Amino acid sequence: MRGRFITLEGIDGAGKSTHIPWIADYLTGRGREVRTTREPGGTPLGEGLRALLLDPQQQVSPETETLLMFAARNEHLRRVILPALERGEWVLCDRFTDATFAYQGGGRGVGLKQLEALERWVQGGLQPDLTLYFDVPVETARERLDSARSADRFEREQGEFFARVREGYLARARRFPQRIRIVDSTVALPDVQRALRIELDRMPGAA
């Protein structure tokens, strides 16, 4: 049986990455073989591109940034995600194509038609079975980032950029409500985990 593909999304500072180990443990406890991965990254080539894309010293045009994201994604899909799904594994990915629509589309202004063309070319008809979007006000996210490690190239962007990114995510959630589930990331950790449990238990094959 084909595995399930779950992606986690949110603006920088939304706290999504902290929930990945908990979700992996929760699914493993229900007998699922789980593979965790991330974008950009997940392969040697992808991790190399990630280092370039996050490097604050790099100056990259929005179009080049977008193409590099999809180049890393193409490699990631063919070498990691698709083989794992075919083996019946549940793939848990920190960011996927919704992030590109939000960051490069909403944040950078890359055209929707261009993004959709690249999505069709690289993914065909593949979409995540479930996307968990961790929503948080931009001001809260910025406060969390200020107390974090040294900021990468994206984290150094101004609040206006993240406001556009957040709206890009919310637009995707409105367009694909059956796939993208909004999780309030401002509440206490037990409440977030309770919401995650509800969404995960709704998935076919999760029980």
C-alpha cells in the first residue's frame, strides 16, 4: 500500500519544526514507518542548494530563487519522497510547494502561472495527502525569531515580506481547504498537539 505524504508549512517563526518529532513519534506509535525530510534539502544536491539559498551573503533574483527551489524539489521527489511512498512509508516533510507559492509567489512576486507551470512539470499530479499550516501573526513570529539563532537570508527579511508570505499561505488554504488544515500556533503546546492529533487521526489509514 502506498504511504502517505504529510507536509508542514508556516512563516519563519511559526514554530512548525518543533512539532515534527512529536508527529513522527505519534505516527510511529500507530505502527507507521515514518521518514522525515525537509525542503529545500533532503538530498546531497538539495542540501547544497539550501546552503546557497539561505546564505545571507548571496544576492539571488526571485526567478533564480524559484528555479533553484524546484531543482532541489525535483531531486528530492525522485530520490527520496516517491521511493519512500512506494515502499509504504509515511513521509513527513518540513515545507513543500506551498512554501514556494507563499515565499516566492506572495513574498517575492513571482507570477502564479510560472509557479503552476513548474509545479506541473516537476510534480505531475502529486500533492500532499495532508498539509498542516501553522498560522501565527507576523509580530509573534518576529519576536520568536529575535530570540533564535543568527538569522538566515529569509529570516532577515522585513515584516512586510512575511505579511505577504502569510497571506500567500492563507490564499492557498482557502483554495485547497480539504488538503491544507490551519493550525493555530499561538496557543499552548498541548493545545497544538491536540489539534494535530485530530487532523492526523482523520487521515485514511492512520488508525
